[in-house]
Amino acid sequence: MNVQQMYKDKLFSPAEAAKAVKSGDMIYTPSEANEPTLIWEALADRKEELEGVRVRQFLTRRKHRYVDESFAPHMFIESLFVTTPIRKMVHDGYATYLPWNFSDMPALIRQGGCDVLMCAVTPMDEHGYFCYGLGCDYTPAAVEVAKTIIVEVNPNIPWTNGYNKIHISQVSHIIEANDVPIFELEQPTISAMDEKIAAPIAERITDGSTLQVGIGGIPAAVCGYMQHKKDLGMHTELVTDYIKDMMESGCMNGSKKSIHKGKVIATIVEGTKPCFDYIANHPAIEFHPVDYTNNPFVIAQNHKQVSINGTIEVDLFGQCCSESMGTRIWGGIGGQLDFARGVTMNPEGQGFIVLTSTTKNDTISKIVPTLTPGAVVSTPRTLVDHIVTEYGCVKLRDKSMQERAKLLISVAHPNFRDMLTFEAKKMGLLI
């Protein structure tokens, strides 16, 4: 049987494919632009027929019909990174958060199993392969162990390079989604505050460095400062719209990278259509599974690896909470700890954890004596390199507890420095 006949035999309507899901199943689905749509609508139509289905996903960006508290007994969301569409559901107990390092997700899937994998893919090529397009993440691991694989073919998804293909012989059901747009994440407006925080980071990034940057105004501002640098590379978990300007300006060519020389290595994309169009078939951009891109031992091999990640709260010991506000989960650990570990293993590595010094119109300090009760330690003090606020950048990596407290107070908002000094003395951090 040739691949074209196999395609015809496995082609189903969304409603027919949705019948493959049974009560009690564990569903995995990828994030962002690789998230299917029509199959979710068909499953929502089966709501009353299903009980105890669990849905796991790293980033939920679309407000699908099942993302509703009434679906909790039928299709319960176990998110690995809490985003806006599901945050209230998590807070109210109708969904939950599964704390797990991004790099460890493939192992979680291989060990725990997957009943159904549902993902969006490109149209099939002449050899019978579909491409995941704008990502890779934990999908290859799910392909290895899934009992049922449902692909939603979307011609709007670009073909990309890397370890991100699946052959039709591995697929159980095919759905065609010819008119479904790809999810686009609007790019942040870079504020004066973002630029102020980004400037000292940019000063410390030297020619030939390998970058990992995330989403947000501060990472975008850092990338904007990079245009005058030379021979930068990228090994990251996520790429977004900044990639086009950096590569076309010539500041990023990957020529100094120690592994994957000349290549941008990532595992997912978030951004807008111009970014997607640029990445399509780009010979120097590759997508690999997250247990490779985020493996600290791989990260540590990169020439002068730099990581830039945000956090919610930092205490005077240098502990960072990046997942919750007190006990209320707000985001996720993602790959922050993966890269924090990787850069500390790298002889010339640099890690930057960024935050504004205050919130709520300067009424609450985000540098605190101790983390808010219930707040989780996302990145331990032993793996924190630099902390950056609008008041400067301080290096904690080789500093004592006393030195750390002094340095962190120096980049706190001036309105809170006396309070922090007083509390540091009460705790015995300062004399």
C-alpha cells in the first residue's frame, strides 16, 4: 500500500476521530501553533459521553470550549504551564498545575504513558511524512508511546527543519483543517522600563555568545540591543519574532557555536505570521525535542551560553519564585531551571533572572526578606547567577549570604531598602 492510499484510509471527520477517545484516557497535545482545533470541538460535543479524561499540555493559548469549569468532570486539564485561558480554573480547582521541568516532560510521558496524542501538522510530503511545523517539544516522546495518534492537517503550518517529523504509518487518524488559522501571539510593546532592565544585560553579553531568551518586553529589548554584536548564536527553548531581525542584521550567524555550528536550535515557536513565514524551510533553524534543547549537559556545551528569564519574586537569600503569587499558581517553571543549571556548568556561562523591583504602583516590593508564604522556589539560590531590576544588575553566583543580601537590597526600589535592611539584620544576614 502506498502512502496516498494510507492517507485515504486514515482520513476521518472530526466527529469520527473524536470517537477514538475513551473515558479515563490521558491526552497529550502540543502547545501554541501545533495545537489542533477541530478535534477539540468534536470532543466538546461528546462532553456528556466522557468521564475522567485528563488533558496535559505545556501552554494552553486558545480558549477552546472544553476550557470551562463545566467540563472538569469530563475533561480535566492538568497544565504544565498555567496561562490566561485556564488560570481562573486552576485557582478555583476546576483544573490543576503539574509542576515539572520542561526538559523532563518526555521522560514523564514515556514513564507514565499516553493514550491519545492530538497535534496539528503540515500536509504530507511525497514520502509520507508530516511535519510538526512550529515546534517539537515533547511530541516525539508521545509518538513513541501513544496508543492513538490523531493529526490535524493544516496547510497554514509551515514546513520546518529538525527532528520534528512523523510518518503516516505511525498515525491512527487524519483530520483535515484547511481553513483554520495558526494561533498568533502578539508581540509585547517594549517599555522604557524594559529597556532600562535590558541595558546592563546587553552590556555583559560579549561577541560569540550563545543566547537563550524568552517571551516578553525585557527579552525583546535585550535582542534589540544586540544589533552591534558579532557572531552570536542561539540555543533556546523558544524563538519568536526577534529571530528575523537578529539573523538578517548579521549579528547572529552561529559561527562561534561549539555544537550545531551555524544553526539556531529551539523546541517551540511563539509569535506572529511574519515570524512563521521567515522560519519556514529556513536552512539555519532547527527544532529538536525538549529533552535535548533543555538538557543542562547539552546547554553547558554551548560557547558562552547566556540565559535570560523572568521571575515573580526574589528573597534576600537569592531564591526565585517564578510560578506563583503566594499559593496561587500564576505561570510555570518551564525551562528556567534547565538553563540555570546549564549556564552554571558552562565555564563562560551567564544567567540573568529579571524582574521589576515593585508592583501595584510601587506599593509592593518584589525583592522581599523571605518569599511570600506558600510561594514555591522555582530556581534555588545555588543556581542563580545575576539578578536584574531597573536599578541595576548584581552577580550572586559566587557571593556569601551577607554579600547577596547587600547586593539585592542595592537593586530594590529605594522606598523599600530601609525595610529590607532592617529585616536582613533581624534574620542575621547583616550586622
